[in-house]
Amino acid sequence: MNKMLTIVFATALLTACAAPVSNESNEKTVFVTSESFYGNLGGLEGADEKCQAEASAPASIVPSGTYMAWLSDGTDSPDSRFTKSSHPYVLPDGTKIAENYTDLTDGTIQRVINIDPTGKTLGKNLFWTATNSDGTTAQQLQTCSGWVNPYTGARGMVGSTSETSTSWSSYQQSRCNTIPNRLACFQQ
């Protein structure tokens, strides 16, 4: 009888150990890319691909999942493209920047977005947005021609890794073809 109980217990233990462990939380991770890019991003899709590539890179510490750029093209924006999470948005180190999407887009964030996907804290940097702090698109003239082949002298709105006010998303304008900037990437 003891031998039978031992076998049953061992089988149950092995089954439990073999079951996949879910490490998913409801928090959504946010980071700034390690790389900087000129304004010819390949549109919103190309920018999302850049975020996804950095999130999936071997050196990345961010959870697996789908990542999209906090970026607008004059028509589409995070407000129309993103899954609006009711859960907190956090940096790769776990620092909370917003309680949920509503808090993220209320004009201010709790902490600066200044960590790349490897966990490195960045100094002051700019990232392409063309997005108002409420998640809506900025004017077409601030989108580097929709992030596809910007004309000479085109400008795009950028956010700042050192701001928590509305300037986190709409800090200033930057020249599309002469100054490379990062991207802010949000897990969906």
C-alpha cells in the first residue's frame, strides 16, 4: 500500500512540476528603445516592428508579448491602436508609471519613461511620438510625413525621458532626417 501511495504521490508531483508555470502578470511593461532612428520608420507598422524586435532580443529583460510604439501618424494614434489596459503600466524594473490607460492619458505620468529593454537607465533622451499626452494624434505636420519618407525639413513631435508632465509625450519638435530619436514601446 505504501508503495502505491508513493507512486501516486510521485506521479502527482511530476505532473505538477511538468505543468507550465505562468509568470504573466496583468501589468503592462513600457520601455524606451536602446536604438535611435530617423523619422523614416516605415510607418506605424515599422515602428511597432522596431519595438517588438527590441523586446524580443536576447538581451531584453521585458516580459514576452506584443509591443507597440507610442506613435501617431496624423490619423491613427495610441488612443485608436492600443489595447487600453485597466492594469498598471510599469517600467522594466517594476516602477509604476500609471495605474491604467486612463491614468496614463490624463496629462501626467507618475515616473519618467527612461529605461531600455535591457534594464539600462537612460539620461535625458527624446523619443518620437506625434502624440498628445491624452493618446490622440498630433497635427499631420508633426508626424514626419506619417513616418514614411519625410521630406527635407520635415519635423516630428517628440517626448522626453526626463518629463512627467504633458511634455513626456509632447516635449518639442525634432527634424526627421537629421536627428535620430528613440521610440517608447508599450506592451499590449
